[in-house]
Amino acid sequence: MSLKLKGVHHIAIICKDYTRSLFFYRDILGLELLSETYRADRESYKADLGLDGKYVIELFSFPAPPDRPSHPEAAGLRHLAFAVDDVAHTMKSLEEFGIVCEAIRIDSLTEKKFTFTADPDNLPIEFYEV
């Protein structure tokens, strides 16, 4: 008997600078802050962020997390991808905040446009045109 998954519940991200990362995900990407908790015993914030009213990202801060290896590619989560209507418009909007994106590429399998940037902790973020 195999498992029957209902979907992805959330993605957990650990950041170094909570204020900066919260600004990125909430104010730049437009995710909704659903709840926010400060856990004094851990010196840690936890924010629950949603997209279209659905809980998707759990953002944590900790006092001194180690850097995430990104280059060369490391085992584990490779990147976080968001679906967008228009990659070029998304890039233009990000550039208004001083965020640099890679050049638009075309997925050779789907022929869809996509680009990459990074969050404040260098987690690769993809924007994929649907």
C-alpha cells in the first residue's frame, strides 16, 4: 500500500536577518503574514506566510545559523520556485527593489520562461511563467 499525500503543507526557511527576510518575502514577493511569534527561549522569530490565503512558508530566525552552501550545487533542497504570469514583469518589479535576476531562460522541456534570483540568505528563488 502506498502513501496518499494531499499536497505540500509548507516550506520551512531559516534566515539570518529576520527583518530583512520578512521584508523580502512579505513586502517584495507579496506573501501575506498570517502569524508571527517570538520564541524567547530560542531567541527566534517564526512567521507563517501565505499565498492566496494558503499557508506556504514558515520563516524562522536563529541567532547564528551556518551559511547555506549554494555553489557548487549541494545535496538537499535546490531552490524554491514560484509560478508567475509574466517573468519579464516579475523581473522588472524585483529590479525596482534592487534585486538582480539572471537572464530569462527557456525550459527546454516545456518551452516556458523562467529566471532565478536569491533571497537575502542566498537561497535560490525561481520564477516560472505558467
